[in-house]
Amino acid sequence: MSLPGLELTQTPTGGRSAPAPPVQHSLPRGSEWRFEVAFGRTVRVKLLAGTAELFGTELAASQTYTFSGTKAAIYTWHGCTLEVSAGDPIAIGGLGSAPPPPGTGSGGCQVEYVAEETPMAEYVNIHGALETMREEAKASGREGPRVLILGPEDAGKTSLTKILTGYATKRERQPVVVNLDPSEGMLSVPGSLTATAFRSMVDVEEGWGSSPMSGPSPIPVKLPLVYFYGLPSPLDAEGQVYKPIVSRLALAVAGRLAEDRDAGEAGIVIDTPGVLSQGGKGEDVIHHIVTEFSITTILVLGSERLYSSMVKHYDNKPISTSTSTTSAAAGTATPSTLDRISVVKVTKSGGSVDRDASFMKCVRDSQIRSYFFGNPIPSTASSALSLSATSSGTTITLSPHAQQLDFDALSIYTITATLEDDDDYDPSTFGMNDSFLPGGINDRDDDENLQTQQQQQQQQQQHQYQEITDHTTTTSPFLSSPTTATTATTTTTTSTTATSPFTHPSSIPLKKAAPLHNLPRPTSARKHLASSNTRSPQRPAP
């Protein structure tokens, strides 16, 4: 049956294809199952036996996890068995948009395979070294390690950040994770820089987790500090916009580490954009990050050139402590000047694949959509909470609420700005009063505007007086007797009084007009005024 005008045809019941049966994968110890799922398609994974983890976060047994639009790997230390099945497709575009066709892999994966060569042993050794530094910091009352992860695009920097964060939370640590990559948002929309303290596990399905703008969630929400950047690359505008935001974020992180002892002992882990590894201005931005965050450890992935440059400039060098960070962390002991920066080369994982522009666009669109409308993926874990499941299939709903504040807690500021020489904006060209501009006008501007208006009125009155004089006399007042000039003036005044001020051109009182001595004087009067030094200029006596 079809609907007229809409060109919609109902699919026969017998024409629907049955879903593919679940597929089981047995992974040997020390291996990982790598898979890629397209946007609009969902794949369900369940751990049947053994132990496994996704980016450092352990999977729960017999719990179904739903993935969409991701490229990830599930690693096992002791071997495991996974069950993979296809999930329901979801709409990612506008009305009537169809999901992409399923892949050829199990559960509809675009790509899937089991890899036995992984750098996980190296990553866990890095975690062990960081734990040793945290124990030393706790014993000496200092702050924990400050780790900076560098590398080119698609080298696995974000994956390593998640792994180190997941391992730290397993040890009941509370590290502060900082995202300095504006191309991907962490607990926020793309184009922003974020910092947050992880007090709980990392969400397996959503990557990092959710922020308090959402409703109930099986994973405790995070409280991020977000600064908007709005540009795709930190090198835009020669870093003049990116660097101040990094400094402000470093100041806020230093204040958190100074006030929170648990966060101070755990330290920070910083994820960076890959464009910084290209050299030139990127190295300048790296130096700014190292200085502002007082970095103690630099991890370099997938670039021998970048590693050589970092060793040359920072390895075994004293820790650079910025002025803002030192002032904010005055409540705790800062790292000693004897401490040195360590630069470590890390092996790039074979599971790190290139992400093209279309995939990154889908990633950003998905983050923006989830930020405003919640997560559309029908997760079995999230559906365990009845309040989090809706009829539309969205598992996490928004939770708008109002906040009440006292007037004493509010600060109102007036924005004032001066017109710079290189500023093209001129309010006077719009023909409006300055009082409508932000900040209003002050008393001095009032006085200047009043004086300007008075001068304009005097000029207009003098011009009108000159027209009246031309109409009432035909000769120059210096060639006629003073009586004649006085008579003409008196006659004009009488005429002005008898005529309506709205129709007669001489409606302005003559006493406001300029005196006659301002007009050109005879030669004898000029000589008389030039020879007098004590008397003020005035009209010569007749």
C-alpha cells in the first residue's frame, strides 16, 4: 500500500530480512579485537567469559554494550569470549534519511579483526611509572605528575589518554584530564577546551561520559570546565587566541590542584591536537603549554622527528613553572627546582587508523547532537534506569532546571571602550545619541555635546542675523551714521515682535546674535585697536 503524494511504499512483511545471528569471538591472552562501526549503524558486544577492557576501562560480564560511529579495540590480558550482534539502525540525518548499509563484518561492522601485536604492555609500564611518581608526591606533600601527550594526527593520543585515565581511576586516583584539541570535544561540543577531574570510571559507550546537563545515567556524570575557542586549529591567528585560553585553563587547573589534595596527588593528563607536531609555530605553542602547565613528563607517539625535537629542548631540563600557576598553587608545595622533565617515546598502536574529513565531520555532528538532544543510541546499560529511557529511543534526556541566586551574589559590570586609531567603528556615523551605546556617556561628554550645540546655535543665529541686516539696510553700517544703524535695528526688533515666530525668519532674538564689532572694521579703527595694548577690542566710538 502506498500513500498518495508522499511516494512512500509499505514494505511487505515477507520482504524483511531476518537479523544475522550473533557471532562469538574467542580472544587469546594479550590480544585485542579491533572493530569499526559506521554512523547510523549499531553493534552490540557482550562479554561472555574471561576479562576484557576498552581503553583501560574493564567490561562487565554478561552486560551488553552498544557502539555506533566508533573505531575502537577491546583488549584482554588473560583471554575472553565476546558475543557480537547487530543492533537497530538509527537516523543520523534529517527527516527521511536512511542509515548506511551494514558492513560485512560480524554484527554489521565495517572492519573487524583480531590483533596479537599490541603496545598495551608498554602502556601499562607507563602507568606504573606514573603511579610511582604519585606515591612519591604523596609522601613528600608535592603535586603528582603532569603528563603531556604529543604526536601527529591519528597517532592514538586520545586513546592513550583514556587508557592512562582508566588505569588511574582503577587505583582510586582522581586525575585531572585536559583536552586541548578543539577538533574534538570532551564532555562538550567541538571547538572548546575542557578540563575535568575524573572521580569515577570512564564511560565505555560514550567515550568519556556525560555532563550534568543530562538526566540519570548508569555512570556518574562529570563536571567539566569548558572554555570556548571556536577555531578548528590552535595555529589560527598565529596562536594569539589559543594561547590566552590555554593560560586561563592552566590557571584554573592549578587552583583545583591546590585545593583538592586527591587531584593534586594524581596530577594531570593533557591531550593535544596533532597539528602541533608539524614544527614551526606548533613548537611555540608546545613551549607555551609546557610552561603554563609545568609539565613533568612528555610522551611522544609516532614521530621520530618530534621526539628528537622534544629531547633537544626539554629532556632532563628543569621544570618550567609559570607565574600564574605558581600564584594559584601557593597553598601547596610546588615541584622542586631539582626535578627534571622526562621525554619518553611511545610506540604507536597498529589499531590507530586514519580518520578522513567526512568521518570527523560525523564525529563533530554527533557530539553537537548529543550535547543538545541526548544520546540516540539505545543502550541496554542505560535502559536499566527507567527514567532514562524515552519513547523516541533516546537513552539520556536533557534535564533543564532553574537556579536561584541572591542579589548579593551577582556582579554587574558596565562595559566601556574608547575609540582606537585603528578601529573602523565610528558611532557618530549612525546618527544616534551616544547614550544608546554600551556604557552610556559620562558628564564630560554631556558638557562637550552641550557646548557643541551652543556653538551651532550661535552660528545659526549669526547667519540669520546677517540675513536680517541685509534685508533692513542697503549700505554698510560703517558708512552710515550710528543713528541709522540703531534705527534699523530697532525697526527689525519691532517687526520680529509683531510677527509670528514660527513663520518669520527673524524669530531668533537679536541679543543672541554676534555684536557688530565682529564685522570688518574701517582702517582707522584697525589702527586704533592695534596701538592699544591695555584696552580690550571693542567697537570704536563714532
